[in-house]
Amino acid sequence: PIKIVFAVTTEIRLTTDQSSSTTMAMFSGTLQLTGLDDFITPSQDCVKPVKVTKKAPGLGSKGAIKIEDDGTYSQINTEGVDVKLERAKITLNDCLACSGCITSAESVLITQQSQEELYRILHMNQSLEADGCKDKQKHVVISVSTQSVSSLAVKHSLSAEEAAGALVTFFKNLGALYVFDVTYGREFSLLETGKEFVSRYKQREESTADNSSLPMLTSACPGWICYAEKTHGSYILPYISTTKSPQQVMGSLVKTRLSRQLNVTPGDIYHVTVMPCFDKKLEASREDFYNDVYSTRDVDCVITSGEVQLMLEKENISLTQLQPQTFDRFEGTDQCEGTATVYTHPGGGSGGYLHHVYTHAAKQLFNVDVTELSYKSLRNQDFKEVTLTVGQQVVLRFALAYGFRNIQNLVQKIKRKKCVYDFVEVMACPSGCLNGGGQLRPEQGESSKDLLSAVIQSYDGLECRPAASDLYHDWSQDGYQSQTTLHTEYHQVERMSNVLNIKW
């Protein structure tokens, strides 16, 4: 007998860009440009193996598969009846579990990560309310990043603070119960990252063995994490901070603290984040952030700044037409006290990890109060370093590494044991998160450089506060709760050994 193996391929597209209903997803360069063994050229397809259940052979058990004129597949079963076969789908989980590539031609079929899925939940809630089943509704909670706020603010000619307030109103008018600022989750992430670095530094100084986990590399960028897991694995993963990203910290807080506050299960909450980056969709889909008990993810859906603009256009609404409201806050926090409804942290538009960890470590390790950081650009504007000198000795050496080329150089130095840094803030996108692939694209006649400059100016116009949270300190007193809420793990993805990996 001849054994025939079918490789089922799919056309994979995602609704993303505000100017087109079906267009390629703009994942970060690190996901597009990996090692040669991982990269799939545009002429290749993304292949997902399909499990076939074997049946005992018998008379009349043969069938046939044929291709219809429209490209669909159908099978003639044992009774001679034509049965249309379902198209195979490649989900984010398939993508993350596969070492063959990161993305194929910059596109991935994302089944539950789009504004259409959010609309589906909102419409379901409306139907349940009309049927008198309000108790079965999902509690829709939306967490908005300040990077997305700044991008939309420039689009609508508003200040970032005005745009933030208008977005709160927009989402609540659609049916959201709460709208939070992701900066709150970033506060937790910054504080925990600083604590983790100080712990690693002390361990290195006290250890005589050559097993240092420094330099510590930030973990807030999912494009960088996915690249590290699939391309470098055990060489690099021990150096990466285990602290969750702001998005996933928000997911933990919403599904644990807020669910208790509302007296509902985590599965009763539908949590959406608004992000500047498509890679965040990959992050939210990781199995590490899935709750088996309640069958729910910490973040159920991620939509980008551009997808929010699509929603505004669908509703025929401009942010300038909406009366602003303030962000919601968790009980027992001072998140929205003061004059600003939204704020940022010092250190730039990618979260300020280097700035916070540097100032925290200088105080905790050397009792030095740092008021201003002096950056030195090295290879390019996306690779900078800052050092702390005590007496005449350099005691701390930190760096920023944005974009694929800088990341690749950094990784090679670490592998060769020639990296001189103690801490590196790593981001996949050139210029960082404000230039994320999910941000709004330039208008006709507008340059990308001018748009990015305007977004940075909008972001820098927000009130800036050092990271500090009473609620974080309350949580950190409980070691188990702090570990499960604020930390995660990374996993080396084994390379596939099949015919697709052969270099001809």
C-alpha cells in the first residue's frame, strides 16, 4: 500500500491597518528576521501537521479527497456522499509551539485577538441583557497602554491626557465595565524588576562559582522573548528577567484582585488590553498565562492602537467628540490621585526599565542618590550605555539595545562571555515601543520620522512619576502571591527535525 501524507496549508491574514480591512500584520523586526534556520521565505508555506484517526480496515472503507473549483477540499465517504472538509487553522499556540519559523510573510491567523472578537463579546452581552440573562454576561475590562494613548492623541490632535479620557468614555459607551491604565501594571513590573536585579547582583558578588545570571535582560518585550526562546534557548534564557511584563501583570491583577472585588470567578471577566505592538498578542496566548482551573487567560484579547482607530471609524466617532472620564482604579490605590488622569515613568517610551533599575540599584547597593542619567550613544541611537562610578571605579554598567541588529550583537557578546554590562533594556522595535508595529501609520504625505517625533512629544507631555505603589508592597509581603502574580518562566523551543528544515 502507498501511504499519502497531506500537508495542509492555510492563507493567514489579520485585520490590522486602519487603511485596509485585510492587510499584513506588522510584527516586530525580531520576529521577522531570525536566524536562517528559523526564517521561512515568502515562497514557502506555514505547515501544520493534521492528526488523522486510524480506523480498522474493512470492506468499503476506502474514500477519496478532491479539490473543488473554488479551491476547497471535499471527501467522498464510504457511502459515496461528498463531505466538505474544514480548512485547517493555525492559531497563536501553534505558532509558539513551532520552531520552524516565527511568522510567515509577516502574518499569522489570530483567531481570538482582534477587535471583531471584542465586538462579539459586547454583542453577546447585549443579547443576554435583552433576554433577561444579565447574570450570564461577561464583565468586560479594558487596560490601555500610554503608548497607544499617545499614538491616538496625535491622530486626533489631542493631548495624551485628553485622548486617554476620551478613550475611557468610548470603551464604556460600548459596554466596558472598567477601563484601567496599564501604567499601573508597569509600576508593579518596574518595582519587581529592580528588586530582582539587586538580588542577582548580590548573588554574583557573594558567589565564587562562574554561574552569574548577569547581565540581566528585560522581559517586557514579547518579540524579544519569542526570538530568544526559539533561536538561542538555554544560552540566553537564564539571563532574562522572570518579572512579567506590564500587560501580564495587569492580567494577573484583573483576574485575581478585581475578580475578588466583584465577587466573580476569573472566567467571568473578559480582559482586553490596548497595545502598541502585535507581538503582545503572542504574549497573551502563552500557556504560562492560562488558568486551567477557570479555563481563562490573564489577557483574553489584545487590540492595537490601529485596531482601536478602526473601531472609532466603524462607530463614526472621533475622540474629540467625547466627554473625557478618568481611568478606573483598584480599591486601596492612589493611581488617579493628583492632577493627571494618566502618567508615565522616567526613562522614555518603552517603560523606563533601565532608568528605574539603575536608580534603585545605585541607592540599594552603593547608597548613591541618582537624580539624572547621562546616556552615551555607541553604535547608533538605539544602543546607549550609562555607567555609575564610585570613587574612580565603574561599579554599574547599563545599556539600552533596541532593534534586531543591536539585539543580535548583544546576544553574540553574551555567548562569547564578552558582555560588559550588568543590565540591558531590550526592545525588538527600533526606537522602542512608541514605534511599535501596532501604532497608527503615517497619513499620506507624512513621513514616519515626523509621526514618531510627534508621538514621542505627546508621550513626553504626560506627568512623570517615579515608580511607587503601596499596593505592590502589600502584595510583596506574601512571597507566594508575589511570585505567582509577578513572575513567569521561559521555555526553549526544540528545533523541528523534518524535511522542511533541509537546506537545499
